[in-house]
Amino acid sequence: MAEIKVASEEDFKLLQEIQEMVMVRIHLGFNPEVLEVLDNENSTHAQIESLKDLLGEEIVIRLFGIGNSIYYGRMRAGKISNFFDIVLRLGMEPTKVYIICLSQFFIRPDKELLNLAARSFITSILGRMLAKQLGMKDEEIRKVELGGLFLEIGKVFILLYNRQEKKELSEAFISKYYPFLGLKMVEKFELPEFLGEILSSPSLDFEENRLSLPGIVHLVHSIVETHFKENGRLVIRSPMPDADGVVISTYGSVMRKQLEAVGLENFLEIIPILTPQQQLYQEKVKSSSG
């Protein structure tokens, strides 16, 4: 099992205090039976469909939003209206990770937590895009996606601890040990081992001839973190779909729809640019109208 070393006895005691005072007592916002059903590969259609009644309404709404977004759905697949199909589309294991992350990122209407949620979802989306561009297998792409989403989950408990105890732990402490608390979540909820490997990766790792999965997650996370420090959001330049149907979907529009699905679209700024096809079309329209 992956692990993260603690530098001093003082740091270890503080991490234990955070676990005991915040993590152990954390309110999940849903019935724990949900996780048992998702862990059982033999769960029935009826058991999975009934999970929506055990989850909080906000989690269900966001899961439907994610499952029905263009980012996941095939363009012609249409919207899903029942919970079983949402789980089928996302997968049992990813659904479990999404539920835990959604419950913690949106545990309270807090500006810092909302900012953290936005960074995490954007890291997840960009990580998936990059892994796909690199020609990785679907399973690897999904690991990068979930790793990006889960990477900063440990910061939730530090933020809650700060608020609860009226303290302000240093940025150095937070940056050093949020993966430690993330690993405790992996252990607590018996989450996939690859999440622990991503959390415990100390640097930009390479394999023989490509970036490793943790390497992709940490590279994307670094970019997102820089944008948020400078702008409070991610700022990108991207072509966008047009009313004439020259371009129907772009990475920029896909990202916006995915963030809209979880109510985080305000953390994305898109500076529109035209594709060569759009430029050519506009020139033709101008010349024909002239």
C-alpha cells in the first residue's frame, strides 16, 4: 500500500488530530449502504436504482448532470433518466469515487471548498483530455480522470479543521500533507489502489517512453493551480461551436458543459477563437453578402 512519510512527531500528532476531530466525525451526506452496493459486483438492477433514495438530492442531481453531459455521453445517446443507467455509464467504481468526492467538496457552501471542487474537476477533465491525446487505453484514461478529481480531497479536512478550531495551518504544511489525508480516505472507504499511487507520487514521474499516470495528473494539477493563483479560475483559448453548424463540438465547449453539470462553470473563462473552417465560412458569407 502506498504511504507518505511524516517529517516529525509534531506533524504526526497534528495529522492525527485532524483525523480524529474532522475525518472520523465527517458527515457523508448519504447512507453508507450506498458504498456497500457499489462494492458488490453482484448487486441487482433494483438495488442500484434504489441508491438514489439513499443519496442526498444534490449528489443525485450532479451525478445525473455528469452522466448526461457531452463529456461522457455519446452525441446521439440521449439523456439518461434512471439512476441504474447513470451508474452503468460511469461504472460502479468511478461512481463510488464521484459520490465520495461530491459529498466532501460540497459538504458546506464555503468559498474555499467551492474553489477546491472547481480545481479538482478541472484537473480531472484536463487530465482525461491529455491522456486521450497521448493515446492511452480507456482504463488508463479513467484512472487519470479519477486521480485528478481525488488528488486534493485531503485539503477538505484541513480546511474544515481550520474553520472548526479557528486555526490557520501553513501553506507548507497543507501542501506537504494533504496527500497523507487523501490516503487515509482511500483506506477508510476501500477505494482503488491506483488513487493511492497517484497521491503518493512525489514528482513528475516518467515511464520508459511516456509520462506515467501520476505524472499526467500532477502535471495538469500544476497548470490548474497556477491559473487559479493568478486568475481565480482556469482561462483558456478555444474554438467554440457556432450557430451555423460549421463546428459542433470543441474541447472548450465540452469542458464548459462538464463544469455546468456540477455547477462550477463560473471557474472557467473561455476566450473564443475561430477554426480555419469557421474563418473560411465567415469570409464566404461576407463575400456573398457584399
